[in-house]
Amino acid sequence: MIRRYTGDDAGQAFPIYITVVAGLLFLALAYLAVGQAAVNRGGAQTAADAAALAAAQNGRAQLAAMWDADVRDPTKWPVIFEGRVPVDNPCPDAGLLAAHNDAKLTGCTWQPLRYTAKVRTDKSVGDSVVPGTEDFHSTASATAVIESRCEFTPPGADAGEDALPRLVCDGTPWTPDPDDKATLPAPEDLFDVHLAD
């Protein structure tokens, strides 16, 4: 028997249609919440990377200043290039860079040639269909390392008593003259700073 279409069929489909549309709308809002969280998390990681690099660059500047101060005493060069000398607290620089990236520095540690920063975003994920996101702040951490770019060899036996070792940094030879600061390598020539893998 062939069933005829009646107005009752349309009435029964309407609630199903509303339910499906509401479900799709909820899913779209949930995906939006996930996207907001991902953006917030990405911002936290950017801030942590910047903070760790700032701390390491501070440490590099200190090591380079020590080398400049002791350039006349090559016996001190190895401990400086290997980072076996204490450096002052580099964390204020890390805090500044975290703040520039809308985050707060929550942790900062350092050891020879290795600097770690932890941050928390200032902004929360925001209101969404997922409960609790309005108070959720992303956190992240990053570690930056310093590596020496330079090698040096003692001067030859025929060199003068005050001759300094030959310094080669990433294939570039330097002939440091303690009396002429312009001949001394810059911190970035002496040490590389990068995020740890």
C-alpha cells in the first residue's frame, strides 16, 4: 500500500532538525574553544622561548665580558669558553621578555651554559562552551643553551712572551689585541645561543 504524505510527517521531522542543528552548533563552539586553547598555548610557548633565550643571552654577555677582562691571561680562557664560571642572575631579562609576550615568569633556573624559563599567560582561554576555560591560563617552559663557537691553539715557540693564542670562531680567525677593543670578537662571535632540542 502506498503511504500518502501528510502534514504530520513534517511536524515529526522538525524536532529532529532542531536537535541536529543544535548539536552541530555545539560542536562548532566546542571546536572554537579548542582553537582558543591552542592559540593561548602557542602564546605561552612563544613567551617561554623568548624568556629562555633572553636569560641565555644575558649569560652569554657575561661570559663574553669575562673573556674581554681576562683576554691577557689565556690560562683562564678554557673555563670561560666551557662555562665553568659563575654568572649573575639572568632572570630579570627573562621576566621582561615574558612580560613583552603577555605572560608572567613563574620559574627561572640556570646552570653552566643552560637556562630554563617557565611562564604562565596573563590572559585566560576565555569564555566558551567548555566549563572552566574562563579561568584557565596556559603554561609552558623552554630551555636555551649556550655553545662556544671558538677554538684556540697556543702560540708557537717563536712567539713573544705576551703572545696570545690564535682564536678561530666558526672558521673566522681573530687576532685579539687587548689594547684595541675593536679587534675583540663580539659576544655573538664567541658564543651561540639557541633553544635546546
